[in-house]
Amino acid sequence: MNISLAILSIIWFLIPAGVANMAAGVSGKFWPKFNLPLDFGYKFRNKRIFGDHKTVRGILIGTIFGYVSYIFQNYLISNVTILKTITINNFENNYILGFVLPMGALFGDAIKSFFKRQFNIVSGKSWFPFDQLDWVLGTLIASFVFVRFDIFFALLTIIVGLALHITIKVIGYTFRLQDEKF
């Protein structure tokens, strides 16, 4: 597989995870009342486990939107032949994977938040490169059982995921949709 095709495959692979990550982040704007913290307010070493910004609502909404995007991808794969060339092994019609990809991204983000709280990093403050890679690493780890990929694919996924994250954040910052570039 050439590098361009590999990058397209990785972007295609990351779409449900990226959609989940974005949907979880904006879910509070649409459903502000359902903000039950994922850690239920519990603490570890006298610090919140995940903090107020990781909510049950975010996990549910993110997973639903990520799964719907996976279903849409499978519809496209069935109807647009060229998309089969960028679809990696065991991606198509693996509906368990449709849940695993978004949940991996969201729990990767939650685990990173745990470490941010433990290292006294203020919620919302950038923690480069962990804030940019948490969803990618969570997605790779969660999908490892379902998708066959080699170390090259995993490393390239980390690089592409980082580039995608930074690009989307810079666009959001440019259009004043968020306060920080990264």
C-alpha cells in the first residue's frame, strides 16, 4: 500500500472516533441538563477522577454519533466501489467495531483526563501532545482485537491523528469556535 492510500485509509478508519470525540465535546451545548459526571464526583488521591467535563452524556452522545457515522460509512462502502480500496481489514460490516471505535476514543480521552487531574493540570488547559493523541491511542488500543494492522499502520495513525487534531483545532480557533489553537 502506498503512503497516500495508507493516509486515506487511516482517515477513513478514524472518522467514527473523531465524530464521537467532537460530538461528546459539543453535547453539553445541546443537552446542558444531562451533565452527570462520568466519575460521579468521586476522587482519587483527593482529586477528581475525571473532572466535570467528562460526562455520561458525552460518552452516550459521542458513542451514538460515532456509531451512526460508522453505519453511514458502511452504506457508502456498499455503494461507492472505490471506497473499498481504502477500507482496512475487518472494518466493513463489523457492527461491534462501530461501537468500539467511538468508545475507544472517548475512554482514551477520559483516561488522559485522569492523568491531567493527578498532575494538577487545569481542566481545559492544553497538555501537548496528550490532549491531541488520547483519542487516537484509545481508538487503536480498543480496535486492536477487531482490526488487523501492523506497527507501521499504528505509527502512521498516530502521526495522521495528531495532524488531523491540530488542523481541526486551528480551523476552530480561526473561526472563533474555541479559545486555544491546540
